[in-house]
Amino acid sequence: MILKWFRKSKKDYPNFWMDYISHFKNVEKSLIENTRFVAFDTETTGFDKKNDRILSIGAVTFVGKSIHVNNSLELYLEQEVFNPETVKIHGLMKKGSLQKVTELEAIKIFLAYIKNAVLIAHHANFDKNMINEMLLRHGLGKLKNKFIDTGYLFNQSKHVIYRENLKDHYSLDDLCKELNVPKVDRHTANGDALITAIVFLKILSRLDKRKKLQWDYLLS
């Protein structure tokens, strides 16, 4: 009876979700330098995953040390929820000239873009939870990708950075300062995704010099 229900529920998923899931079948573990990473960021109406909504998603792909800027993703979502208090941070108005897509269309585009890439984000749990809540609203499962949090990774790697007075908690601005990364287009989803990618690559470079560039270390 349970097996019959499982088979039926699996068939009920839309094709775009099944296409996304298919990228995780029979995946062979690759070297870090050959792995496809996607750094991404979301701009939202607030920090409540249940009541707030994603306003924009930015993402950029990189393999090895090569960031594929010409293959980046930038989505603006139609705003069901509007919080004027957050406009001063991200600058996204409810109406405007930006071309916007529905939440469901954003899901389709985002999943088709990331496939089975390892996802990189700063304070990744927040972005992951916001995306997962969006998926849940449309009857879908959670993201299947592996995640790496640049804030957590930097904290774990402090002993290879050789800097004094290091803190326990780092904002993306802090990491830009520590790692000399220009804050171009800060507080836009696409800009923050690119900054996160550069921050991650700089951390990897320093780990590699200390012979600590291993999957077990990155995913711990």
C-alpha cells in the first residue's frame, strides 16, 4: 500500500522537478578543481521563511578558477509580499521597469540552471531555507544539492589565513575586507553571488597552499 502511494506521488511531480532530480542519479565524485560550483544569493522581503518572499535570485557558475560571468543568472520575482522597510537595502520596488517572473517560473529557471552543482552561499542556511520554502509552496521537495557556507568555511579555515584579531562571525562585508574583494553591486542578488564566488575561490587558494583542499574539509 505504501509502495503504491509512493509510486503515485512520484508520478504527480511535474516534469521540470523530475528533470532536476535526474541530475543526481549515478553521479561520480569528481576532483574539486573539476567540480561545477554555483554561487548564489537571494534578496528577500525579510528573514521569516514562512511569511517573507524572495524578490530576486542571482547566481554565477564557476569551474576551477574560472568564473563564467557570461553564464550568470539574474531573476526578479513578482512581489506578492511588499515590505517598504527592506527597499532601502535592495532597492527593489513592487512595481517598476524590471522584467519579473512568477515564483513558479523562477523555480523552473533556477533548478534548470543549478542542476547538481555544489551550491555556495554566505550564511547559506538562510538562502537554502527560503528556496526550500518556495519549493514547498508549490508541492515540491527540498533542494538536493550539496551546500558550502563561505562564512562557516572561513571560520573553519582561520588558521590558514594568518590574520590577527579574527572574529567568530563574519558578514559578507567582513570577508570582502579580510580577503580584499571589491564590493561591486553589493546588496543585489547578482552582485552578491559574484562576490561570494570570488570570496570562495580566495579561501580555496589559501587552503590549497596548506594542502587542505579536500572535500571532507569543505563539506564538514
